[in-house]
Amino acid sequence: MQRLMYWIMGVALSACALAFGAGSAMAQLVNAAGTPLRDNLTTPPTGGGFGEDALLQNTTAPIRLTEGSSPATGVNQSPQFDAFLGLKLDNNPAKPADATGYVTFADFQNATTTLVSGSPTSSPVYSGTYSPNTTPTESPWPITITTGGSVTVNNVALYLSALGIEVTGTITGTYEQPGANCPAGGVKLDTSQPGLDIAGAGVDDGSGGNSFLCVVSANNDVFPTDPTGPGPLTGSITNDP
């Protein structure tokens, strides 16, 4: 059996994540029927450029950025269901070549931290662009998913405005096949993230375990069985005339 990946991150994700199907020369990422996911190289139309899109969400637990090691110190944490990653599949080649894509947006909501005066302080989290050892450029976060299931997201850049903290670098994890943690597949983030530029960086579920970003929508390949909408919302955005 080959992998069935409903689309990450691939991760850089992001994005590119998804599962196993039958066949000897199948693409890295295939849907539940074993059909390769469309990438930016697929035609028609002439020239391609229309690859799979996917939305990832932390559906299992909070997602927390940490520093230090024993015990980890929380820097910023978003509750369960409040972190979103948009992914685009760029290249979905036959195995064993790597699948690649990029993160189109990152939205970490309702975040809190305990680093300011010892009490929880809300901090917006903004995503940016980053090129190692250079001035930040307008480039996406590229994602790579390997045959072995490794997921790497490069050029990550986040700004925690209330804390004045910038976090840049690389995030790693493994592809999570469809199952109990992510019903449609997703990414299990490593608890240790040495590729980020804060001392002892890590990402966890708020209590030291792995955090998951799960595929919740991907064109016609993944979608809610019983859509109910986002429910009540806090805040709004107005077009101020």
C-alpha cells in the first residue's frame, strides 16, 4: 500500500498534506480513492498553475510555542481549533521523489502567554516572510514531504506583537496518516524545534505532548460531512468608508 496524504505541508506547509493508495508509481499524495492530488504542473489548462489547496487546523489540542527544556516555558499558546494553515500543492511527483508546496497563510488566534508580569497576556500572532541570513523577502514558506513521511517547513516567520518577539527559521514534523489524531491526515509537529531561532524552541499541545495540524478541507478531496459553519464569532472587520 502507498501513502494516502490528504495534504499538508507540506508543512513550506502547506502545503501539501496526504495518505496511501495502491500502485507502483503513484504520486506522494493521493486522495481516499488513490488518485494523485492535482499539483501546479497538472494540465489542462495550458501552463498548469492550479494545484490542490488545503486548510489545516489544530483540531485535537492547543498548539503552544515553547522555550527552554525542563520544564518547557510557554511563549505563546492558541487554544484547540484556533490555529489555521493554508497550503498549496506545487509538485506531487511519483514516489520516491518528495512532494513540495508552500504555506499561503498562517492564522494563530486567541493566543495567550505567561511571560508578561507572570499573568496571561493576549498577543496577536502575525505571519511574515524570511530568508536565512538575508533581509526578509516576499516569499512563501516552502514545505517538503518525503517518502518516509518527514515534513519540513522552511522560511517560517512569526511576530508576537504584544511581546515584541520575532520567531524565524524551520519547523519539522512527520506526516500523520488518517486515523484517530487526524481523521483526514495531517502533520504531527515535533516537540523539539531546533530550527527556530529562540533558545530551546519547541512546539507542543500545552502539556508537553505532540501538537497536530489536521486537514479539514481540501478542494473536493476533504470536506465536512455535516457542515455547520464556524459558530458564534468574536470581533468583526468593517470596510470603513
